Amino acid sequence: MNAVQFWRRVSSTELSAPASSKRSLAGRVGLEGSSQSLVRRVFDHLFAGIPVSDRQAAGEWYERLLGRPPDLIPNAREAAWRLTDSGWLVIERDPARAGSALHTLLVADLDGFLAGLAERGVRAGPVELIGDGVRQAIVSDPDGNRLKVGQPPG
């Protein structure tokens, strides 16, 4: 099962089981007892979730941020962009939690990335120097979710 197949299975499964339920998430998505059991597995993929109030509007904004449409739309609530071989950014319609995300993305060329954002109409905050020479700027989506975009020194 690849990451996309797994995501579709997990996102179509009710994840909030009653506290009295002894069945694990791995069991609910059909992986319990397999070599892919979540309980015994070192994670190979990351789906970084961002709650948004309106998936359609947020999707359009994230398309401008990332410069392309989503790689995956597993259902009407979510859209996902593959950022690396094993790292995904996922927006999910969740109005009650919208605006609560804070993620950090690292790029090799911060100035080039920020210039691309400006061309696509996405505003970023000022570039700041933090830590041992890391440069970063903060980008906020329309719900107030914050993405720190940084460039390591070197």
C-alpha cells in the first residue's frame, strides 16, 4: 500500500472512536497485525494538516502559495500537496480549528521563493534572522494559519 492509498483509507475512516473502544486506528483502517501496523512502524510519510474554514477558498490560496494545484483531493473536505517524496501539506475543512496551524517549511532559496509568492499575489512578512543564521519569513493564510518559511545557512 503506497502513501496515497493509505491516506485515502485513513481519511475515509471515522477516527474518533469512543474511549471504551479497544480497537486501534491500525485495526480500524485494516492494518492491524500486518507489517504496516501503525503501532510497530517507523513512520515513512508525514501529512501536515492545516484546518481551514472553507476548503475551496483555501485551496485556491494554497495553489497560489505553492504555484500549482493539489496533487490529491481524497474527499470533499481535504486537498493535499506533495512537497517532498514523503512530506505532504494537507488542508482540511474544520471551521472550529481554522487558524490554529503553525508549520515550518525549509527551502534552499528563500529570496527566490518569496519572489515567486509576490508574483502570485501572496504576501509574506519580513525576512528575519534567527538562531545560527537561519533566515525566515512568515506567511499567513486567510484563516490565520501560519507557515514559517526558512532557509538554513550555507
